[in-house]
Amino acid sequence: MFPEDIILKPVLTEKGYDGIADKKYTFTVKRNANKTQIKIAVEKMFNVRVKSVNTVTQRGKLKRMGRNEGYTPTTKKAIVQLTEDSKAIEAFNSLS
């Protein structure tokens, strides 16, 4: 599997912006990816060293359109903590 298949997109929220100063970055990842795969993918994509990876699975919400109802997709987020001696990810530098 390629790193681009595992890391889908960055999560840009207020809480995510607060973590950039501490070298914590949040990404939406593939649902079946584990922490080791996420760590390797981030290290290959951005040329950084990863200290730890925390993951959370968000269940889809129930939505209704008239009498029809369904669920939004279930997603998985990964919060990646870089080591102190690692450089920051360039894509996030202009955001902090």
C-alpha cells in the first residue's frame, strides 16, 4: 500500500491548529489502517520522525431527508506527534 492510500487528508479544525505548535498533526486516514502503517506513511510522505500515533474512529451520524434516513460515513482520524528533533511539516507552517 502506498502512503497516499493511507493518509487521505489533513483535518483543519481549531483544535487541530492548536496542536501544530506542539508538532501534533491530525489526518483523516483509511479505516482499516493501523498505527504502524500510519506512522510509516507519514514518515515517508513528509520526511519527518514520528514519536506516537493516536487514532479515533468516528461513527457515522444518522441523517434524514424527509422520510428517508441513513448514516454518514464512518471515518478514522489519526493524531500524529512528531519527535522534538524532527522538522515541522511544511504544508502546515503557513496555518499556525
